[in-house]
Amino acid sequence: MAKDFINGKRTRFGNKRSHALNSSRRSWKPNLQ
């Protein structure tokens, strides 16, 4: 899960990964990382 999230293979819903922006059940795109 963590590896997939960092790699950004697909639009994932991360509510724990706080990378400078308040993550709260958001849909991240592979273009974000």
C-alpha cells in the first residue's frame, strides 16, 4: 500500500500521507508526486 502510494500507480485515496498539504480523504493523482 505504501509503496503503491508513493509510486502513484493509480489514483489512490490517501488520508494519512501529509506531504505539505492537509490530506483528508482526498484523491491523489499519479501526477502529484
